[in-house]
Amino acid sequence: MLDTSVIHAQFTRLAKSYDATSWLQNRIADELIDRVEMVGVVGDCLVDLGSATGYLGRSAKNKFPDKSVVEIDISLAMASESSKSNPSAKTLVSSAEMLALDNESVSLVIANMLLHWCDVSAVFSEVSRILKVGGSFFFSTLGPDSLLELRSAWAQADTLPHVHDFIDMHDLGDALIKAGFAEPVLDTDRLCVTYDDYMNLI
């Protein structure tokens, strides 16, 4: 079970330095935006769910200047950093599992590297609730093979859990269907990153 108070405290502590180490999140955000463009999603509003310091929202606004952007993060510190860097966006402090948005109020939701911090079923249910009929939901998350080497290394030290258990793609698909999404499409990208030492990885 994830301790949400600890997660919230960590992201609050890291808000000012987050951009210096979030190259992976930014790279994946760019790929998500490219996919939105490729699919040709219509609508005038985009929600950046789990926005952190707002990189995805800023990039999306540059690519789709006609769309208004709503950035949502559970951390007030992260939301404050986002507001400074993207004052044209609306910024909300809200849990992804209980969104402060009306039913069927937005046409596009993007959640980049958020789901592994959340109750996935609750997030999917909320996104389904706020999406307009015909709206789209794009997300990225880590899979069961993520950080496999780190998990294996810790297993040599003790039997305690030190690394997240990430959700299998098929289980994500099932959860999407259960939440009312139609025709989910999921795929896997593999990225190998080498770190000099453990602390740099962390």
C-alpha cells in the first residue's frame, strides 16, 4: 500500500529542484503530446493530470495554442511552481482520485507518469466521469519490468519491498474497460538508462 502522506511530502520537498532531474518525465511527455497530435484529438480544453511543475501543459500549449490548459497536482508546492512557469494555465490542487471538475466537462486528459502513485481504478473512474462523450485520455506509467535490476539488487540484501510493484499492461486495459472507456489502446516502450551510482538513480 502506498502512503499518500509520504508521497505528498516528498513531492512538496522536491518541487523547486524537480525540473533539474525530470528529463525522463519530460521526454515521455513530449511523446504523449506527439501522439495526441497524431490522433488529432478535438476539443478546446486539455487537463494535465499530475502536472508537477507544468512541463507537459506548457509543451501542449505551444503545440496546441487554441486549447486552454488546466494543470492539476496534489502538491501545492508543485502547483505553485507550475503557476509561475505557465501563468496562462488554470492550476488546481486536487487529488487525481477525486477531481474538482464537473461531469463531462473536458475533452482531453493527459496523465504523465502519475498512475504508479495512485489508486488506478479510482483515477480511471474520475477521468471517465469528467470526460465529455467522445473525449480522449492519454497516459503513461511504468510496467512490471521497470527498475527490474534495482529490485533484483535489493533482493540480495533482504526480503522487504524497496521498489514499487508496477501494474501489468493487461490489468490496466481491464481497469479502463471497467471504468467505461471504449477501445483502449496500450503499448510498451522499452528505455534503458544507465546511472553512475545508486544516489543518482534515486
